[in-house]
Amino acid sequence: MRIASGGVQHETNTFATTPTTLADFVRDSECGPDLAGFEVIVDRYRGTGCIHGGYIAGAEALGVELLPLLSARAQPAGVVQQQTFDTMLGWFLERLQAALPVDGVLLDLHGAMVSESHEDAEGAFIAAVRQLVGPDLPIVVTLDLHANISPQMADTADVIIGFDTYPHVDMHERGREAIELLARMIRGQVSPVQAYRQLPLLTMPPMQCTLREPMQSLIDRLHQLEAEPGVLTATVAMGFPFADIRDAGVSVLVTADGDEAFAHDKADELAGWLWDLRDDLTPKLTSIEDVMQFIDQHPDDGLAIVADGSDNPGGGAPCDGTVALRAMIDAKFQGGVVGVLYDPETAAQAHLAGVGQTIRVRLGGKTDDQHGAPVEAEAYIRSLCDGAFVHRGPMLRGVVDHLGPTATLVVGGVEVVVSSHRRQCLDVEMLRIAGIEPSHRRLLVVKSAVHFRADFGPLAAHIFDADTPGVHRPDFSMFNYQGLRRPVYPLQDHAAWPVPILDRQGNR
């Protein structure tokens, strides 16, 4: 049995100002200038906690020949340049054509990629693969929990399997599930029938977290549904609300074994559960000033973490916002850390000066005017490192990554970890390589919305969602949607589920 695999992962924030280029994918994928496949992908991802790690482990356990053709990823940012998308898709199709015949295809996609010509870039990717391999070859797609799943994606793929967790700690398991189900399909052991429902619902990241209610209980019910006889797999996709496209938002999928009516009944059931939770999915935001006051009133409670989700690079924000940092400096707060702040210019300046020196910095606030102005101050250089690290936490465990040349600066009473590469602070190792042990601090501001909870969560006595500005702010009033379908809750209160059936005159 021969199975081809590959894909492109990008979460596109259409409100972000920085476009995504081929150079971004080449840098972040670490698979060479042509995003090489085969042994390069196997060597990078075998034994790791990611989708291709699961594909590889499943193939080895099943005795299947896996042909990993392409694995391209770039940090979330603005719209993907069309030439970049076309180049990567072209590489994948050329390699797939050369690999034929194969018995099936696994596509490792994100589900929220937007290019200049395709607001549903994954739909275009899957459709191109389907056109090449024909209507009968099975295609199984794995997607992020934040996928904006379109009707085209659901219609073109035989099966879509999304992550069940946020933070995404089940990627390896979902990759393995995908290849195991595909192998059963190829052997004729199952006949998947997939039912798709798109709800008129948008939700923001903080309350999508599956470590919190109400999502924790919803995922428990999802797993109970998956355990029912006849159900092969089921997915809840919470969507990525920072993409102003028609199909942004929540959707569900249920795949049954040969019984189409059963699949549709279960999809309706799952969609109904989720719709009933809509009012419980609104986050509560707290200002950094209120957090500092809380810490002063509870001095012995331990570490407080503030999720600066508005500046989360994992959702396309620049990662150089200064609002929280400036407030801590102005308050003369002691024992605080901000990490990781993206500022290659300041990191280079610190490396040139050396440890123990004091330099005049213009820190952060350089990408746009939406996340705070640069902080101009004297900064003491506490430590320097090359930024290389291995993910040790539950998410992406074993994957090698790097922050580029990194400096730990002290500005006022605040330590700031400054990186040369834009990365979401989701693994404690990212601070430890910079000389910061977060459990020994009073306040940690992380450039993350939810993913940090997987590794940092056990260290925290309290976690707050920050009330800061930015292109990833969990506040619908900040965004002017033009392309989104209507009505959608909570933007329009009259949105309803099930969607009312209208006659030709638009009457119910």
C-alpha cells in the first residue's frame, strides 16, 4: 500500500498588514529552498507531536509505504501572495504526479489559509489534488481546530479530521487516526459518508480553549458521539474569526460507515449542542493595570500569567506590541516578564554590545500603529543566546525550532525576552533558553492567546486574558467584516440554527 502525504499550513489574518511570502514558508518549514520532501520530512518529524509525526508513526505500525511529498508552514500573518501559493501547490502536484500510482492521499492542511486569489485556499488545494488523482482515489484531510471549513472542502475530501484540542496537543493522534482510517478505506473495510454543517456562528480564541468550560464538556460529548456504533470520526471546527471571508466560523462534521442518514442526524445533533453554548463563548478581558493591582493584593498566590492574545503571532499579530510592557514600566512593577517580543533590530543591538552592558533601545512597536508605540528606554543586557530550542511541552513535543539571536533585557523592573524570529510563546523552553524560569516570577505576559496553557498552565496560580489592542483582539466590535456571510451570531442577534428555509421571496 502506497500513500502520498503533504500540504501547506497557514493561518491567515486578513486584518494583518504583513503579507506572507515564499521566503516565510522556506524559513519556517526548514526543509530547504524548494521545501524538499521524503527523507527531509521524515527526519524532521519522526517521533514528534505533529500531524506528520502521526502519519509517519501510523505508516510504520501498519507497514504502509508513506511518500511525504511536501510539508510547508509559515507563521500566521497577512494574506499569502498568490505566486507563493501557486508555487507550493505546483511543487506538490508535480511530486504527486511523479509518485503515481498511489492508493490514497493524506493532506496536512490548516483550514484558514487565504491567498490573494483564493479566500478558500485549502478548498482550491484539495480541488487541484482531486482533479489530478480522479474522483475515486480516497483523500483524507487533517485540519486545525481553527479551520474555516468551506462547502468545497467538505465536498471534495472523502474525510476531514480536525484537531480535538486547543491548545493543539493531539496533532500526533489525529495524524495517526487519519492514516489508519485511510488504510481501512483502501482495504474496503469501511465506506465513509461525511455530513457537514456550517453554523451561523463566530467565536473568539480565549473561550475556544478545550481546557476550559464550556469547550471541555463539549469535547467530552464529541468523544462519546465518536464511540457510538457506526461513527468513524467527528470534528468540531471553531473557525478562525480574524479572516474576513464568506466561510469564516464554526462548522461540524460527522463521518459514518456507509449510512448517510445516520451521519446527517448525528451532524445535526452535534451542531445543536454547539449552538446552545453560543452565549458561553464570550471572553472576559482584564487590563494589565487591574492584573498588577490584583497581584499586589495577593502577593503570596504565585505566578500570574497574562495572555496578550491581541498581539498573538500564532494568529497573525506582529508580536511586537508594547502596551502591557509600557504599563508595567510606568507602574514600576517588579518581578515581571514579557516574552517573547519580536524585535530583530534590538536583538542585534544587544548581541553587538554584549552581556552586562546597558544600551539605549527603541523596543517593539515597529510593525504597525495598532499595538503600541516603541518603548524608548535604557536596557540592561542580562543574557544572550542563539535562540535554538526543542519543544518539550505537550504541544509539538520534539520539534526543533529557533527564535534567532535572542536577548533578555531588563527595562525598569521588567525582563523582556527579545527574539529575531516571530514565534508564539507556547513552550516554557522558549524562556528557559533565555535564562528565565517563569515559576520564579510574579507576572508573565505571553504573546499567546491559548496555546501557552498546555505548558505554562501548570505553573500559573492565575491566568488572565489581556485587554490590549491589536489585530488578534478577541472583540468583534474592533473588526469591520465585509466578506463574511450574514447573518452570523453574535454580529447579528437574529442569526438562528437550524438556518430557516426561505422561499423565493425571502420569506420564512
